Amino acid sequence: MIRAGKLIARCRAGTLRVFSMAAFAAAALLPAGAAQADDLGNVQSSFDSMFGTELRGPPVYSTQFGHQLASAAEASRGRIGVAAIDLKTGRTLDVLGDQLFPMASTSKIAIAATFLEGVDQGRWTLTSEFPMLIPVPSRPFSSAVAPVREGQYLSAARLIELMLTRSNNYATDGLLRVVGGPDAVNAWVRRAGIKDWHLDRDIATLVRDDGAIDPARVVDKRDSASPLAVVQLLKGLYEGQWLSKRSHNFLMETMENCVTGRRRIPAGIPSGAIVRHKTGSLNNTSSDIGIVETADGHVFAVAIYVTGQGSRPNREARIASIARTVYNGYMTESAGPYRTAASR
């Protein structure tokens, strides 16, 4: 019998971790390929009966900052996962940061990075033209991959812009096919040293089959990532670890021009700061991940995944509140000596 472990808050070497011992062991496993609708009932185990309601939020805290973040991320009506890292000090905080959450469109940053690696290797250029892929109507779960047709040809630069600034799914699937599909993106993420991140479907299939499960109550390992994995990905991309300077600059500039999710991370960050981010939305889940650079040059990465909470506006409000809590916490710490309080 699998038992859910208690949440533990630790502060060691400048890192606060709030995690569960059994979150992944008990996660519901769904097939990687197409699933029949009737089969989904076999994996729709209740999150609460599987893990216990205590895994929705931490009962103990190590620092005032951690206490405030855990309070902002309290999720009695769903699951909320948060991770943040100060890129100067390495100070990392998370709430349920090891649990898997639906990436939705936040995966598009890794798709863009995979393509840009190909640009750096000379396999194609930003002026190369590729078609958008437009879904052809089909029944949910009627095929392993949703059928699509070729649409307008656009430059790679324009496809990336549409994918990241407007979350255009047709542009995304066009580039995803160019790089070699989800397996190619997973391979790039593995080469980057990122764990707990996996893409299984193209966007057309993901959207067509969406809604069969409730991410607030079921942990689906497909097309999912942990918040901690995502902030490590953001950190590496911002620091230019994997791409050329030109590709790095193009990616950061594009993310800065994102026009979706204005009620999410940007709504929680004071004016004058630069927010480079990417949103995600699916059935009963909303998310936002990004890099925040303050007016005085302080930089932190944050990943926020919110499920449940009653409605999309409520989820967006929670994202903005959590983003503001992270911003205030890091700015307060940078203004004075960092102190660690003993766990209770």
C-alpha cells in the first residue's frame, strides 16, 4: 500500500523545498499513445483519496518568505505548484515543486529552443519558411495523432513570434514537425540536463483530447513538468547556456513581447520591471512561466501552475498574487541580510 508522506519544509544552502515523499509514486499513469474514452475512467483516481488533502499546501514553513509563498499558493480547491529561483544568489523556493502539472502551452518555450538549436547548427535559418499546421476535425481519441493540414507558409521567425507571443497552436505544430516532433524536444531537454519534463503530443492532439480528466484531482504524467524543472530550464535559457548569443537574444526578445496572460505574472509585477514569459491554458488549469528583471537589475525565474480554483479568472488572479509574493520576497531579501529561520 502506498502512503502519502507529510510535507516537509527545509532550508539548506539557501534553498527552501516544500515537497511530498510519495507524490510521484502514486501519480496516475496514462498511456503515452491514444486512449479510448472508456479507458480513462480507470485512471481517474481522486487526488485527495490518493494523496490526502495535506498535499495541497505545506503545514510547516522555514522562513517568512516561505510562509508567505505557501499562503499565496494554498490550494484547497485544486493543486497549485510554484517554483522560483533568484538568478544572482541561487535562492530557490517551491511549493509542491516536485509534483507534475500540465504544461499546456508553456512547453512552447522548449519547442522554440529546440528549433533555435537547429539554427545554430546550420540546419535551417530564421528566414526559412514552413507551413502552419491546421487541425482537421476529428473525434476525441479517434487516433493517436490528430489529423492536420498544411496552411500558410511563414518564416521561422514569424512562426516563433506567433507561437510565443500569441500562443498560436498552428504555428507551434508547424515548428514541432520541423524539429522532429515531441521526441526531438524531449531529447533537447534531456541534453540540457532537465528532468521531470516530458512532451508526448502535438498541440492539435492535446487540444482535441483535452477535458477527459481533471488536473486538479488527477496527476497525468503526459505533457507535464514539475515547476522546479521549468525554472531550471528558464534559468539556463536566460543565462545562455544552450544557445548562441544571437538565438538567445531572439528568444528573450520574443518572450518579452508576449501579449497573452496580462492578468497573470505581469499583473503581479510592478511597472518598470521586464517580464519575459509564456502562458498555458487547458481544461481547469492555467499557468504562466517566465523571467522577471527588475528596474535595478535583479533577475528571478518563476513557474506557476494553477488548477481548479473555480474559474479561469480565479486561477489568473492566483497567479498574479503568487507572482507578486515572489517579487516582494526576493526584493525584501535583496534589501537586507538573508536570514534563515529554523523549521517548526
